[in-house]
Amino acid sequence: MSRTVIVPDFGDSGARYQEVEVAEPGEPGYPTPALPEGDPWAPAVNQARAEIEAARPDAYLANDPYADLEPEAGL
């Protein structure tokens, strides 16, 4: 299930905002690429990306420098 975020709409729809889908693990398009700082959608999309990554059960392993090492016997 993807996450929906609200972003500014600069098109001809007449709406001020539109919905954008940010892919979650197991969905096509995951991980959604980060948007550059100058992009008006960046705050909403990049925040959703960060929340999705933080919610992953194995997210703590991504920052662990020893994540790929096997534990030593006898510890």
C-alpha cells in the first residue's frame, strides 16, 4: 500500500493541491527517489520517504556499521 502525500498543484486543474503516491516496501517503484531541495514537492515527498524508511522493521540495520558481520561465538 503506497502512502499518499499532498503537494502543490501547478497545473491547469484549478486545484491548489494534488495527491502524489510514495511507494512503500514491496511495491513497484520502491524506493521512491528523493527529490532535490529546490523542488516544491520535496518537503512532502522526502518527509514521507523518511517516515517509510524509519517504519521498516529492519531500518535500524541500515545505520549499523556492523550489520553485515556475524556475531562472535561466546559473547
